[in-house]
Amino acid sequence: MPADTTTTEDTSAAPAVPAEDASTAENETPSQATADAKTRAVTSGTSDAETAAGAAASSDFDMRPVYYGLIILGLFVLPIFVGNFLASWLRMPDHGWKISLVLGTLAAALVIVSLGEFKFGPDLAGGITLVYELADKPVGDDEEPDPGRRIELQELIDILKRRIDPTGTREVTIREYGPAIEIIIPNTGDDALEFVKRRITEMGQLEFRITADPTQPNPQEREIIRLAQELSPAQKEVKVGGRVVAEWVAYAPDEFGPVDSDDGRNIVKRMAGDRPEALVMIDPPAISVTGDYLRSVSKGVDERGGPAVNFTFNTQGARRFQQLTSKNKPNAATGARRYLGIVLDKRLLSAPSIETTIFSSGQISGRNMSEDEVDYVVSILQEGKLPLELEKEPISEEVISPTLGATTIESGKQAIAISGIAIFVFMLFYYRFAGVIACLALAFNLLLVVALMVLIKAAFTLPGLAGLVLTMGMSVDANILIFERMREELRGGAALRMVIRNGFDRAMSAIVDSNITTIISGIALYLFATDQVKGFAVTLILGILTSMYTAIFCSRLMFDISERLGWIKKLSMLRVLSNPNFDFLSKRWSAIGLSLLVIGIGMAAVVSRGWSLLDIDFTGGSTVAFVLNPDDKMTIAQVRKALEETDLATKNLLVVERGQSGTRFSVDTSDQSVDNVKKIVTKTFGDKLQMYSVSIGKITPFSEGTFTGYQAEILVNEGPGFDQDDGVSHDALQELLTGALEGQNVEGVIANVSSPDYRDGSSTRLKNWTVRLGEADESTAQRVLAELERDVEQMAMFPLANKIGGRVSSNMQVDALKALFLSLLGVVIYLWVRFQKLMYGLAAAAALVHDVLVTIGMLALSKYVVDAVPGLASALKIDSFQIGLTIVAALLTIIGYSLNDTIVTFDRLREIKGKSPKLTSTMVNASVNQCLSRTLLTALTVFITVAILYFWGGDGIHGFAFSFLVGTVVGTYSTVYIAAPVLLWLSGESAETTPAT
């Protein structure tokens, strides 16, 4: 037997089929047998675990009932007791349940936030998002798969989850994505991308085939070999009589040698392009042996002491394997041997000689199989073969480093903090004591939103952080409506208690209506958006619901208690406008003309920019972030000019500066090759790119039992130009270390990297690592570490790399249009039902269409502002904005939010109109004037928060904030100058019918 082969034989002489299984062998299907084997293994393991747990429990007192009892006591019993006690003390017995409810929800929120686990999406935690199409697509994209196909899809998802997340702790999301499969893996960086792709696309199809041998006396086999050699490189299967009898499969030259060499096994080889292939024989299906019949797979050691894969068949597989090896035993006369080709996913792993009949178990090994390869094969075979094959390349991929996510989280925290302070200061300054209650309600609202996100295990995403900031501005809108109603009651001379009651009661309908319309937009966004943008929809909807609870219920309770305790004798508030009486309708034609002019200019810019107005969410393409050296800072204009001289200039190029350092930028382009974009960036900026840096400490010996060698502490990316989180991941450093060993031709050295902050499986980029080289002397360690240092410092930093395929982007375009249409339709229908006349819904829709068109026009014009006045654009942080999913989220939010003021005005108009049969210009002007103060104030609070989000929220939501800033201003304008005149026109009355007073 040649030295590089491994005998595959059973270590036991026992018969292939155990006696107790013989009766069922013929009826046992491969899937049933494998499932039964797995079930028995799991059951046995669980029993052992339960026994061990029971033994441990018998020696220790279980504290869990005590903890649960304390939690129940703290969340339910104590709030009820305290609430009733306070109600009795305050002589407000009807408020006992209200106080108890507020205390209970406050306690529950605090417990959830304190003890719960925060889940971050891939855009914040770092991660990989991949979308794969099925290689076999028997149905059209719009057709519903048949029940059998549906079962296969679910089985595919289950197997992929086990492959990627065997422990079930990484919160991997795998789901159908139209006609494709979407895979979201948080806390995983670019270094793990290829490994993850391989685990996803490998079918896990194991086959046992006899290698073709031209020296065999069988004339049929020689004829098959002749036919195989006549096939073109693209043809793989040899058919005789309609049945596949042989197949060309790939092989590793290191294992079997070059095509023109013979390693003693007489293997038939050829070159198919640049891929070496070997010919294997295919048995009839009735006796074919595949991985479907495996009972168990485990890691082992071969006869040379190298890593190997041990396997055991079930009863039916053992019978087949016995037949296969029995008829291919060494020739008794000549001693010639046949070789068992072990093929995984059409790749020949090894071909050991068959020495005797093999029964129920065997081994896969090879002289070039590494520990990692064995671990990989074992894990793939243990999870089973994929029922459906995926395309080898994803149609969309997105990789965000944990470093970038951490920076984004900090920006989000900063924006939330600044927004909170700004809103608190404004409300306290303007509304005095009422502002204190509004601030308390706002803080409680934020706590409830975060607690609910943790409770339902919703992921915090970058747009979700924007939603939290926006919630702060929008949640005080309800308080402003209430306080302005109170102001009117005070002006009418009502008593304080009546002021509080009427203020809340009369503002209720407007608050509910305006919030429901925003929720409609949020639902439309949730139904059609991607996971990251859905985070914004979830946050927005939760924020609106909780703001109604805190602003209406909790604030009312605080006012009632404060009035009863005598903390307030009167309410003092500042005033922006005193009894405004403007004739807005008289200026309607000038306003409408201005609107048409602005929309016309904006639409001309839209046409001029064409497809370049859409980002890669809708066109497909790549996003790559890169870092420049601190001494090579550039302005965004310089970076854009440099890249416009490359091939990317004609590929929808967009450059975005990340941060204020002048060293970090990202490039969006319709070029769908991330590698190509990286090459162009590297060629364009050359030695200006920030490379990784590594500092190696003193090399010292170590000893752990009989394991000895040398180790060194290394520090990665420390110094100017690097952020705090600009480290390197474990997998990337381990791979570089392995390459350094190969570069020094070192054999027998066991190398690994470790860090006290490293968590197994994490892709977090750390700076402090320890490199340990076992079984190495000091000079070897010096050479390997020097090679490692050179390899690391030749790597350019690319913190982010995304790819979105054209197929996915087309689906996103359709989904975006559906969301916009559904939102508008829902709003019109709701207002129609609420105000009992269609004209209210149509007038509001006209204002919304106006707001959306103006906003889109401003987005299109941004590029021309940047080109014409770059200094002004830089000062105002205006970029060449493109429309993507976050912009669509902004447009949908504008649709929901800008209705708030319109609804308040319409609600007041309904009060003024009363039972009058006609709507007049006097009524419309009066309603606009009476609501003008609250219209301006609600717009101001949202404008403040969005402006802070725009300047300090980070690059990921910069376009969103810009759109919403424009929408806030335009929405306030359209309430007065678009919605009101259109409503009057639809009512059939003229603005000149009744003069304004």
C-alpha cells in the first residue's frame, strides 16, 4: 500500500448488522435511521446531564423560588399596597389603582432594563448579512412553493442554523427572503466571512466511490474510462444506457499529486480549466453508499497519529458498505488493490486502499488533512446534508465590523443625551411646573421603550437609535397639545382643577388621531422594510404607544396629585403668540405658486441625477469604508475628486466622511464587487491608507506540564490614527499566525493566540494578545513572530464592506413603493372614517404628497449645493444625499408626523364648525390661528431633536435626519398653506365667500 494512503477498515470483526437491528434493517430509510440515531444520542446525553444536575441540586439549596417570589412581591404586591396607601393618605381613593399601575410599570421597567440583555443588530454589534438564492428554482419568484418544497426550505433553515450556531447562543437569524434565503449573523467580522460562506454553501453530501483504474481487467470499466476521457471539461458525468456510471470530481494536488503523475493508485486524472479532477465510479442507486446512512461521526486519529474523521453506519448503510468493500477486496491472484474514494460535495478527500471487507465503521484521513479540516468535515457531516442547494455566491452581502458598530452606539448615546437635555431645558423654560411633569413623563417614556425592546428581544439598530431620539421630540407633542388647551381654559377663567380636567379631555381626540396616523406609517414601514430599518419602525411604534400612556395617563395623575397636595395654585406659561389673527387663505395662491416652483426645481434635479439619486439599497452595489494615515488627512472633496478619476466615477459614486477626523471615509458605488472596490481604493490612495500596526513584546519561555515553548505579548493598532476599538479579531490573527508558520517552513510547532478579553467565537477586535508557540525554540519563535509582524503590517484597514445584489435592490424598490402607497392609503381611509367626510382625507393626502415631493427635491438638490458652494455645504454638513432605505423610513415618518398638525387643525375646525352646514374661510382661518401656537411649538421640539440627530447622530442616519429636518419645516408650512386651502376648495366654498376677521 502506498505510504500516503490510509487503510479504511472496521476495527471489529462483528457482523455488519447487529442481531437486534436485523429485523428492521430492510424497512429503515436513511433519514429515519439517522434521525433515530441522533434521537438516541440526545436522549442518552440528556439523561446524564439530568443525573448530574440532580446530584448537584441535592447538595445545594435552590434559590430560584426565593428570587421569583421577591420579584413578584416587588412588581405586583408592593405597588398595589403602596398605591392604596398613598391614595388613602391623599384622600383620593379613586386614584389607588392609578398610582399602583404607574408604580408597577415603573418597577417592572427598571427590573427589565437592569437584568435584561440588550440585543444589538448587525449594524451596531458588527455582523454579517448574506442573501443566497437557491440553485434549484423549480417555481417562479411569485409562485407559492408546494408543501413538500416548504418542508425542504424549513429543513434547510434548521440545518444552516445548526451549522453556523451549533450552541444556539449567537442569535443567528435565517429566514426566507422572497425566493432566496437571508442569513444574519451578529457579532461576526470580515475575517470570518469566507468560513461562514463555506459552511453555508457546502451541501454536506458524502459519497463512497471506487476510483477508476485503467489497469483493472474489467473491460466495462476501461470503456467507461475511455468515454470519460472524451468528455469536455464542462461535462462531468459519464452515462451508459441512461444511467450515470462515473463522474469527474475535484481533488487536491497535495493529496493525489499533479495530473501527469502517478502516486501508485492508478487514479485517472485530468485538468478541467485550472481545476484538477479525478474519475470515480458510480454504483447503481440500489447499492450506492452515501452519507445518508451515517449513524455517527466523530474526530479521531489515524494510524500515523494524524487527525482523522471516524464514522459509523446505520444498519442499512452497514449492509451496503459491506457489499461495496466485499466485491472490491484485493485480487487474490495478483494482489492488486482497489481504492475507496471518499467524496464530499464533489471533492475527493482521500482514497485509502480496501484491504478486506469493511462492516459498519471506517475512517476518513489523508496526509494533508489538518485539524481545522477534520473539525469542519465532522461538523458538516454531523448536521446532515442540505435538502436544497444554494448558489455558491451570495446575491447580497453586508459586513460591518464591531468597531464601527461601537462607534455608532457612542454617537447614538451622545445624540440621545443632547436631545434629552435640549428638550428638558426648553420644556422647563417655557412651561415651568407643567414642563417638570412633561420631563418626568418623557424620561419614563424612554425607560418604557427600552424596557419593551429588551422584553420582546427586539434588536437595537442604527435606525432604531434614530427612532429613540425622534421619540423624545414627538412624545412631548402630546404634552404641548394638553398644555395649550390648559392655557385656553386659564384664559377663560376656569378653576385649576377644571383647567387640568378640560385640558386633558379636550386634547384627547387630537392626540389619539395624530398618533394613530403615525402608527399607520410605522406599520407600513415594518411590513416592507429590512431588519435594520424595522428596528426604527418598532422603536417608533413602541414610543408612540408608551408616550400616550405617559403623556395622558401618568401626566394626568401627577397633575391631580400636585393639585391635591397644593404644590400648584396656578399654572404659569410663556407665550409665543397672543391671539394671532392672520388671513392665511388670502396668501394661498402665492404659497401654492411657491410650492409648485420649489417642487418643479426639485423634480428637475431628480431627473438630472437619474439613477445616481438612488443608493445601493435600490441599485445594487458595494459600500467600503477605509482609513487614511493621520499625516495624510484629506477633505471629502479631495477624496471624491481622487475617486472620480477612477472607474468608480461612472458607477453611481458617493463618498461619505465618517466622523470629523478627515481620515475615515466610505465609498458607495454600483460596482457589486467589494474586492474590486478595495483594489481601486488601495491603488488610488496607496501609502496614504492606514495599515495595521503591531508591536511585539519580549519573547519568553513558558511551560505547562510537558508542553513547552516560547510566547510573546503583542499590541495591535496602538498610537495616533487608531481608534480605541481598532484592534484585530482572534480568527484573523490566528490565520495570520498560521501563515507565518508556513512562511517559515516550520513543522511540528503548535501556535495559538489568546487574550483575557477574548470570548470564544467572538469577532470583537482587541488590541492586546498573547502569541504562544509550543514545541518551538527561541530562534524559531523570533522568525515566526517577525514574519507575523510583516504580514500584519501589510494589511490595510477596511472597517466596513457591504454588497447588495441587483435582485435584492429591485425587491427593495418594489417594497418601498408599496410602503409609501399603503401609508398614504391608510391615512386617507382613517381620516375619512374619523371626520366622516372623504374631503378631510384627500386634503391631508395633498399636503403629504407636497411634503414628500419637496423633501425628495431637496435630497436631489443637495449634490448641486455641494458642487457649487462646498464651503457652505461643509459648514451645514450637507452631503450628496442618495435615497436609500433609511430615507424611505424618513419619508414614511414624515407622512405620519406631518399629519399631526393637520389633524389638530382639522379637529379644531370641526369644533368651530359645529352643526353649521357649510365650511367657510372664516372657520378655516380661525382654526389655523387658534392652533398656530401649538403647531409651531410641536414643530420646534421635533426640529430641535432632529437637528441634534443631524449634527451629532453619526453618518449612518445623517441622510435620515436631513430628510426629516426638511419634512418638519415643510410639514408645518403645508398644514397652513396646502391642507387648509385644499379642504376649503373640496368643500365647494371659496376663500372669498366670507372675509377673514
